[in-house]
Amino acid sequence: MATISAALSSSIISTKLHQSFNVNPCTKLTPFSAFNSSFFSSVGCLHSTANRAVFPAVSRNGKLWSNLRVNASSESKKKVLIVNTNSGGHAVIGFYFAKELLSSGHHVTVFTVGDEASEKMKKPPFNRFDEITSAGGKTVWGNPAEVVKVIGGDSFDVVLDNNGKDLETVRPVADWAKSSGVGQFLFISSGGIYKPTDEPPHVEGDAVKSDASHVGVEEYISTTFSSWASFRPQYMIGSGNNKDCEEWFFDRIVRDRPVLIPGSGMQLTNISHVRDLSSMLTLAVENPDSASGNIFNCVSDRAVTLDGIAKLCAQAAGRSVNIIHYDPKAIGIDAKKAFPFRNMHFYAEPRAAKDVLGWKATTFLPEDLKERYEEYVKIGRDKKDIKFDLDDKILEALNVPVA
């Protein structure tokens, strides 16, 4: 069992590109089609080329939209309704978005799916909704299919659906918004709708899976509203998140257990602090003309390897880490059940948000993971009795002694 000691500086991969020349600061330009794990490992940098048309009017070579610009002055303060999911990792998006809107002087109502008295509401971010109400926001609960019953006669300028994953769920909210004169409709889609590609990263306009339910929602709102935008997030971190991604690594690192990563560990992904997602959404609210009709990859502008995540989590915890790689198929293990991230390259670039909205990323994993580790310890999870049955099964299959 080897201790991984590679420099952390090669773990985080900057995907920032010069808008005119695709210049990578680490080395000379290299066709991205030549990308492979060994190449990436040797240079620690990412190159993005290939001239492929994307939505709505930009190419992979970094060409700017010529007909869209950020408004010079902020729009008037808006009344915003956030329809927020009550489960999964996306709930924290609505929480941060509401707080940012309120701090900017907008009026916010958070409509959470379900019952206020449910057990789910005792968990983050729902148990922190007093941070919204104390800032002047309003919180309500109910069934989105009965939005009129829940909202009553309140009117809104903007609606964000951060709940539905398919048209059946979103349509009642969208139809109500249209009939009640809502000026702008925003939708939290998913970065998972892109088809796998041999030319990462995913950029706006790349091919999507025809059977992805989010696609139907995007198509519907694009024909229903004159002002709309869709946001495709990937993995996220931040205080209040309850998805158990970085915690998966902390659970093993603090107990001196090996971190089992499927494949080579050089698979690229994107982890964004949720504050970056909420700032992108807020810019869309305040610049509706620029945002209208656009798909936005709602992600940070840096990629990280799976091994890199493990090393950064260990650094945040002030510990060393033992990484063991394995082939899930060879040992009959479902990687989806054994590991919290996709066992493949899965990351996108936020080109549209930068170009159209003037958005800037602030995610910095070395520091952001420290925040998460402090919360991890604060709630006592580092002391909890946690079973690692599936890990032990993998170690046994690899003939590695179980501690």
C-alpha cells in the first residue's frame, strides 16, 4: 500500500484559456485530441482546442459572442421565487442563491418541496433557513403541482426551478409562471446530460443525451418564455451541502484507511463551491437580456483529478493519504456504489457565463475543503462508528490486508 506523495500543484488543473489563442501557461499548444492519462500526468496541464460549433453562437476555439453583452447598469430589484428541491445535492444551490439575492436587495421567496415538519428539514441546508428569513426572505412549503395554492396571489419577476428533473414536474410551475406574467424563468438542469466525449471539457452546445429528461425541460422553457436560461451544474461543495462527496474521503482519511479509487485516478472532474453557482444565477437575474436564451455550464473554471481530490482532502485534514486503484469490472464491483464520483472524465467549462455575464470563479479547493473539514469535525463525524463493508470487500478482492 503506497503513500501518495505527488505534489498537490499537479492535482488541480487550470482550464482557463486565453480567449483568442488557447494559450496554456504550462507548455506549448498541443492538440487536445492527443490527450491521454500519461500525457496529462506528465505535464499537469489541460489543453482545449478543436473548432466545434456550440450554443448559441460561440466555438470551442474561444471565439466571443458578438451580440451579447453584460448590462452596464443593474436591473431594478426583483421579486424572485425559488422552487427548491428537498433532497440531493442541489438544495444548497437555492439556499445560497436566496442569501445572495437578499444581500443584493432583491425580494425572495423560497418554496421548498414537501412538509416543513418532515425529517428532511432537520438537515442542512433546511435547518439553516433562519438565515434566509432573518435577512428578509420568505419560506414556504408544499407541492409544486399546486403552486397556485401555495403561493396564493403573490406575483414575481423571476422564477427559478431548482427542483424538477423532468417536464412532468417542472411544467406546472412553468405554466403558472407564464400565465401569471413572470418575466424570466431559470432552470437548474444537469451537467450529466452531455454525451461522453473524447474531447473534454464539455462546453455549451456540445451534444446531449436525447433521453435525458432535463433536455425536455430546456426545450419546453425555450419555447414558452421569451426570457429564459438553463444552468448545468456538476459536483459542488460548500457549507450546508449534504451530498456526502468530500466527506467520503474524510471518512477514510481520518481513520487511516486507504482511499479506494476506481481506474487510474487521473480522471478529470469539476468541483465548484456553491457560492460560484449562486453568483452566476444572480448575474442572470440582474442581466436578463444578456442571459436570455442561453445554456450555462454552472461550474468553476478548474478541473481536478480523482487522485487530486483525495490528496486535497488529506491536506485539508492535515494527514497523509494512501490511495489504492482498482479495476471495478475485474473484481465485480459496481463503481457507482463504491465511489461518489463518476469513473470517467466528467467536467465542463463555464465559457458562456464568463463571456455573456462577465462571471468570475472563486472556487479554490485547498481552502474550500478546509472549511468543509472544519464542519466535518464540528459535527463529530470524525468520531462516528462508520462501516466500510464495501471497501473491505474490494480490499479482499485485491488481496490487500484489511486494517
